[in-house]
Amino acid sequence: MAFHLGGLRALHDRGILDKVKVMSTVSGGSVIGAAWAYSESTFEAFDARIVSVLRRGLQREIAREVFCSWQGMRILATLLVSGGMSIIIAVALFLLSRTRRWLGIPTDRLECSLAAISERLPIWGSLTTAFEAALVRVLFGKRRMDEVVRPGLMAIINACDLRTGTAFRFGSERSGGWRYGDIVGDVPTVAKAVAASAAFPILLPPLIETFEFERMGKRHTDTVSLTDGGVFDNLGVAVLEPGRAHDYAFNYPVSHIISLNAGGGQFERGEWHYWWPGRVARSFGAVHRKAQDAVYQRLHKYVETGELDAFGMIYLGQQDSRLPFRSPDLILREQVKDYPTDFAPMSLKNMELLTARGEQLTHLIVDRYLSNIAA
């Protein structure tokens, strides 16, 4: 969020931010992106508000919802009832599967019945619903996705549905996923969309929600399991790529793409990652980085073929030695690349370093690749 704030400052200074027609956000970027899209204030007031949120952090706000509101009782009830039942069902399913395999006793129907019961166990509350409640109180209130404030701006907040392994998107014009169709009826709130998009799976459980959908002219009700949008599309640019199908996909053609990416960049050598937690985390990161590289290659190719006018990548983890220009006061990659994404209160020093790097790199990339829209 701090790095993105620096990028937005630079885009505002160059007169580009008000020209943006589509803002597609992922993960922590959804918090600050939605705060801009759904804010009625001047940029200066928006800036001050985000600085306040960063300095205060969101961990305390989530804890307040857990321990000082009904969210805590809902979470406890979910753990005791659904959590306990899910453990019992899991053990029963394991024993039944062993019985079927070793003794040849047909237990298929019973297993299917238990699995169906497990899927219907209620989720009254979780850390992610507490996160959603904190976002309602601190940033968004009850504002709906179709209530974008910035004139002419379209907002898309990206999440991932774990049930189908596909993208699920909340938009100011439409929301849903191609496996389910479009959400009809009540328009989702901004806080719900952001909580789903920023539910980093290592820290937060998925957001379980039931919506009414319309697909191919037919309406149905279904339940989704939503987690961090970066699991599916770490950059949030899939909806902006040229040539996407229109039937079931979200598609918003644009002439220029500016990507703000707060990733740390290439891995450093020196750590072996032999044990399970380290090697799983490293493998997860490597897959993400490779998928991200492929997206960037496609975007550069679109520029070469004329399908995009220009593309600029503002990347926190950018290797400083490969920048087209390096100012004497540049905040170096090594100073900021390892800062954690955990919604903890941020010191003034760290915030200034991260925002300054975002601002510096954005100015540099705009000058190099996007000067025609900054004129």
C-alpha cells in the first residue's frame, strides 16, 4: 500500500491519475485502489487518510472486531460447531475410504453423503469477516461496488475462487466469475470485495459467500470460497489484455497499461529452504514470479504488435542497475524489498522509504515509456 501510494502521488503530479479509466486491483493493492476509487475527497485528503491507515495499521482494527464485537462470538461458534464437525467428518471419511480400499466394503454413498454435509457446514465468522468489518468501519462504510465516486472511472477488484480455481471479480459494472455467471440482486459492498481480494491465504481464511447468479439466462444460487486475487492473477491485468473473449470473461480494452507491482523481485541466494515451511513458501513464490514474468512478456508483445499503445511497469523489486536512469537520491531496492505485507503499523521511516521509491520509479517509467499521456 505504501509503495502504491508513492506511485499514485507521482501519477497525480503528472496529471495522469485523473485520466485513468479502469483501475484493476489485487490483494493489498485493492485496499488503496478502492480507497481512491470510492473516495469523495481531494487527492491531498486521500493521501493523508492512507498515511493515517498505514501508520495505525489494520491489525489492531481486525483484533478490535474479533474481541470487541459480535464477530468474535461468530468466529467462536464457527470453530466449535463447524470446526468440530469438520474434524469428525474428515476422520470418518478417512476410515471409510480405508475400509473400502482394504476390505472391499462399498462405502461410496456414505462418503458422498458425509462430504455433502461437510460442504453445508455454516461459516458464521472468520478472521476474514472480521477484516471485512474493519474495512467497513475504517475505510468504506456500506458503499456498494456500483457507487464509484471518481468521474469516468471503472473499478475491478480481483479475487480467486478456491472451489473452481478460477478468477472471481467484483466490478463497478458487473461482478461474478465465468463458472458462476454474473451476480444479480444485491450489489456486493466494496468492503466485502476488498476483504476477499486481500485475504492472503497464509494469514487469512477464504471468504465464504452465497450469491444469486445469472448465467446463460438462468438464475441460480451458489456459494463461493474467495481468497487473495494474486493466487490467480498476481498483477490484475488479465481483464485489460487485448483479444480476450467477451462471452463470459470480463474485458475492458485500454490503450495504455500502468502496472504498480509491490513484489520484492528476484530471489537472493544463500538460503537452502530445506524444511517444509521454507520450501513450500519458496516454491509458491517461484511459481508466482514465473507466471508474472509471462504476463509482462505478453504485455510487451502487445506494444510491439500495436495492440497496446504503451505499457509501463513500476516494480518495487526492480534491479536498480537495469534502470534506464538512476537518480543520486534513489531509494535502493535493498532498503525496501523485504518489508512484510502484514497490515501491521508502519513506522514513519519505512513508510517514507516505500512511498519515495514508488514515487521515484513512477516518474522514471512515465518519462521513459508513457510521456505521451503525461503531456
